[in-house]
Amino acid sequence: MNTFATAQGGNVLTRWTHQLSPDSELTAQMYFDRTERAYEVLTEHRNTFDVDIQHRFTIGDRQEILWGGGYRVTSDKTWGGFRISFNPPDSTDQMYNLFVQDDIALVPDRLHLIAGARFEQNDFTGFEVEPTIRLRWNPDERQTIWTAVSRAVRTPSRVEQGIVANEGNPPGVVTNFAGNTSVGSEDVVAFELGYRVQPHPRVSIDAAAHYNIYNQLRSHIGNAHDY
């Protein structure tokens, strides 16, 4: 695998928080990142801009709502050659998301139900939904038992959809690897069961079990990605 010939960049992050009331808080965050990477066979310049807004508030004594949304845009320019290139060489991709979470105290200080979902629209696979539900029980002040079911997705990358890679040297035999614009998201449905105990104020012990069901997983053969 070839390493970077050069790599440089920088980023800036700003965050603003406003207390609307004792039970309501608004947070906004903006982020910009610029990276320039030069490999032996490929050069990439990438700009990423991200903005997120969150609002937390309570309803009565037993519900806390957290909701918000975000927007991300990523643009890149690439310069490749016979061995590695991208099609198209320049790309701009956008992603919008909206999420909501409701923390309900079924039994105050003892039993909580937390349910929520994230809704995303992206340029790679379109519309995605990622729900989650969690139950947390505190038998006493020292113990916590929880269980959860969630769905998460991994959208395709620029490499998976747009890479063009050639192995071999012309005029001999050349093997070509190409991205696929019809590739969908990988997804996982995750089941979790956990227990935490605090035998001493300075000591806590956690144990958790996970069972995951994966769909649409992908892999690659050879080293087409290893530039």
C-alpha cells in the first residue's frame, strides 16, 4: 500500500448554546474542514461544511425531548492517472438529516423508556430511516440494567461509487476495477443487553451482550482501494 506523499489541511469549529428557559436549551454548531492529500498515484482536495441544530426541552416531570437537524455538503477535486482515478473527477455531495428522541420516565428515577429515530436524505442512496428504542431500569442507586434495539446504516463512499482502478501494465493484461453507482447502503439491526454495578463510589463494573444482524455487506478483492 502506498502512503501519502503529502497531507495538509485545517478545520474550524464554532458552537453556540442558548438557555431558553430552565427546562429548554438550544444549541447550534458549524464546522468547516479543508484537506489536501497527494498520494503517489492520486491527488485529492476536499472541502466539508457541516451545520447542526439541537433543541432540548421537558414536558412535565417525566418527559425530555431532544430534536434537531443538520446539513452537510462535501466537495472534492481529484487528479488521477492510469492506475487510480475517479469518475467523475470532481463531485459535490449533500446530506440532510432530522432526528427526534423522547426520554420517558415510566417510573421516576427507576424505569426509563427512550425512543427515537433519525431520518436522512443523501445523494448516494436517497432516504434512510434509523430508529432506536431503549429501556433502562435502576433497581437501586448502584445498579442499572438496560436493553436496546436499533437500526443503523452505512452509506456508500465516493470510492465505492466512483473509483476507477487498473492493475497491470499495458500492452499486457490489465485488470480493471470500477465503482458502482447503484450500490445501496449497508445496514445493521443491533440488539443489546447490559448491566452496570457500582460496588464503590470510585469503582463501576459493566457487562454487555450484543447481537447484530447485517445486510448488504460489501468487500473488495485485491488492492484497488489501497492507494
